Amino acid sequence: MKKYLSDFKESIQTISFAELANALGCNESTIYRWLNDETIKLPKPIQIGKKKMCFLFEEIKEWLYNRPRFNSFYDANEDKIVVENTQSSEKCVNIDALINKQTALKELQKYKHNFTTNKSCVMPCIKIEEIELFCTNNLEKYIIANEVLLKNNNSSEKKTIYKNVL
């Protein structure tokens, strides 16, 4: 069963290596590699029992909240999410709602027929090496903003509507 970060928000205080890897869309070996890379600054796991180690979920949330954000947009023509090197000033409001790139792409593909490739309609993304994470609350706003932009031809009115949606 696939788990997302939001599955851990209240009742579970720890998150295993496998659960974290699954939620982030990477392998457990990536998590272990990040532990050995001081530049990543992944929180240290705690020992539970003789052999089991887990992360404190609150520490993982804090770590993710403090990661740099980048701008991204959905390229409907190429059917992919493009993450730019431009850092985003927008913070992801709800860390519990982070989804990995594969899940975000599946959500965006549902609306592909409504999308134009619009580089000015961006969504923030947390990037940890090759792993990219998106906030679902921002994803919903992004979908709505893009639909509004498609329906409206007046460029000054588009900008006003877009700012109001986001």
C-alpha cells in the first residue's frame, strides 16, 4: 500500500526508512545515502527496539519545510513537469500535503486537455537532489489558475485573476 506524507500527520509519530522513501518517491538506498551526505542535513533516525530505526515525523516535516523551493510548471505539450533553477519565494504552506513528482504528474494529466504550457503560471517545488516534491494545495491552485487563464483572453485581466486565485 502506497503511503504519502499526509498519512503520518497525527496518529503516527515515527516514519520508517521504507515509508519515507515511498512517500518521497525514491529508494531506501537514497535515504541512507542522504544520511551520509552532510549537505542534505537529513535528520538522524532514532533507534526503536534492537534493529529498527525510524525518523521522528516532526523532524522530517521541519527538514522539508526548510528545504529550498524552486519554480516549476507543467509542459502540456511534452506531458512533463519542468522544474526551473529559479528559486521560488513562496513557501509550501502544508508540508503534510507534499506529493512526489510521479503523483503530481498523474494529477496534472487528468486536466491535460485544459492546459496550455504557461511558464508564468508556476507552482513551487521542493527539490532534494533528483527528488522533486509538490504541495497538493498548490497543485489545486495551479490547476484552477491555468483553467482561468485558458478561458480569458485579456492579458491584464488574466494577471489579475491569476493573482486572486493564488
